[in-house]
Amino acid sequence: MTDDQRLDAWIDAHFDEEVRFLQELVRVPTDTPPGNNAPHAERTAELLAGFGLDAEKHPVPQEEVQAAGLQSITNLIVRRRYGAGPTIALNAHGDVVPPGEGWTHDPYGAEIVDGKLYGRAAAVSKSDFATFTFAVRALESLGLPLHGGVELHFTYDEEFGGELGPGWLLRHGLTRPDLMIAAGFSYEVVTAHNGCLQMEVTVHGRMAHAAVPDTGIDALQAAVRILQALYECNTRYRQVCSQVPGIKHPYLNVGRIEGGTNTNVVPGKVVLKLDRRMIPEEDPVAVEAEIRGVIETAAQHAPGVTVDIKRLLLARALQPLEGNRPLVESLQRHARAVFGEPIPAMGTPLYTDVRLYGEAGIPGVIYGAGPRTVLESHAKRADERLDLDDLRRATKVVARTLHELLG
């Protein structure tokens, strides 16, 4: 029996245990907002201790957490050192958007139906808490000499940008791996992703009684002008194509609008929140300057109106780093063997906190348990689910890759 076959056999023999581990993780809510995620980290550390894996707990100071609009964050690091050689970090995030409406399964029940496990974060990305934990356990089960080490990074700030998750660990010098793999899906190795600029635009007019509208300044009419100018940008963006397979073009979306006080009052204030996806080739500084210019120009056509523009998030794109080639080639090779089909290396239009490792100069990729598309997983929608066959096979791929790179 080859070492790869021994890894596969160990994972098969312990797969029911892996599924139970994932179920326990799904059953502890991590809705963000409100972002009270420390209890999940405590439960995760407890479960890891049962496997003989000691998790360092790194609580983020409460004032930093509250300033970010969250309630509690404790990030976890498990360090496994085998000898001289590279350290490979495996990162997954436990925070997730609230369930929302439309579920036919309990979002925290972790029910298994027809080979699929249902629950919020079952696919993104508590599944890869399980993938990465059991890949490491399988690797260590061989009892072979290894060169280097593995770290598990389980963090809790992906939904709000990652600065208090991986960003916080990196800034405080708590980790500096040589390579890293982050939570992803099984049928592609992601080497690049879009950036994201989020902004809040507050349009100020002057309230007035609707019976005497001329005594007011309608902030909503001005906001409509601004919205039209912003959405017109998408026509031009569609002509700007990325050279990264899997990524198409930039896009701007206004996801939230608030304003007005009553139906019989001329609205004196309207707030818009926009999301601008940036392809890897774009300069974030230039993109932000352009958006501000579009807003300010449109506002000039509304006399008496003033506009405040605030950046909420600037997440830079993940750029492929040359040093990621060993990860890419190993994952592709083993995934092809396990899944029986070619696994492409490509980009994704999403943005993740993996970019923070890239910005720190740490080559990484995105790979883990999941379907071919986000749509299939129902991530951020009702009835999020994970095909357990993908969990089993992704665990084998990651375990084989760790064995190749550290053995």
C-alpha cells in the first residue's frame, strides 16, 4: 500500500468522526452581524483538544472588536512542528452571514439528507475546519519523518474584511508561514480573486412639508442622479476584461438605500452603500478616485445638496505569487487522482481575507471542500449544504498535498 493509499484509508476509516466534528461546528451559530464569535472558537478548541491538537486562543481586544461593529472574536492557531522545513498554514473562517428566510432545514441543525449536510456555514467555510483538521490527523497517522510544519488558522472576521482575523494575526507577528491554503471548493484551485471597494454615500438636502416642497431640498432626487451616474459606469466596466481565467470584468452594485422620514416629508437625507468589485489588474487607488469623481460630478447638478463619502472597506485583489507553484501543482495532481478529472487553476470574482496573506508576501491558494459553484452550495442563501463526498475527497487531496510537500 502506498502512502497516499494509507492516507485515503485513514480518512475513510475516520470519516464518520469528521462529519460529526463538522456537525458540532455548524450547531454553534456565528451570525455576523452581530458577530459574537468567541463561543464558537471556544467550542472548536475543545473539540480539537479531543484529537490531541492544542489550539492557542488569541482574543482580539474588545475595543478593536466593537470599533469594527462586532461583539467578540477569538482567533485560533494550532501549531504542528515536525522538523526543519517550510510551514504550511491552513486557514478557514468561522464567521458567516445570518441565515435569512426560506430555509427548509434548521440552519443550525446540521441535518444530513441524501448525502448532503445542511446548515449555515456548512459549505463556507466550517467545512474546511473539518477538511484541514482531518488532513493533518491523517498525515500524522503515517508516523513518517516530515520536514517542516503545519499550522491551522481558524479565524472569525472574513465577513467584515479579515482585518481582525488573519490580518490581526499577521500584524501582531503571531504567525509567518511559508505557504498557505485557504478554504475553497474542490473542483478548482483558486490563485487570484477580485478586490472590493465598499463606500457609504450620504446625500444631504433639507426636509420640508410635502405641501410646500419648494421650501426643501430633495435629497432623494439628488440620490437618484447619483445612482444613475454610478450604474452607467457598468456599461464601461463590461468592456474591461481581466486576463485571469474565471474573472470577467469590474462591476458596481448599490446594495442598500436608506432615507426619508415619512411619506409627507421631502427627504432631507439619503444614504447609499455601494460595492465595487475590482479585477486584479486594477489600481484600487485609481478606482476609488474615479468613483468619488462620479458621485461629486452628479451631485453638482443638484443645487443646495451636499455629499459625504466614506470608505467602508478596501479589500485588495489576491494576486498570484510565484512561490505558490508547488501548492498549485501538488493540489492539481492529487485532486485529479482523487476526483478523476482535471482540476483547473483559476481566479474567482469573489473576494476573501486570503488576500491578507498575499499582501504579507505569503504565497497561497484557495482549495477545500465544496461544489463547482457558489450557487450550488447555497452559500449566503437558504438551505446551504455540503455534499459529503466532496468533504471526503477534498480531505484526501489536502492530506496528500501536505505529505508531498513536507515529506
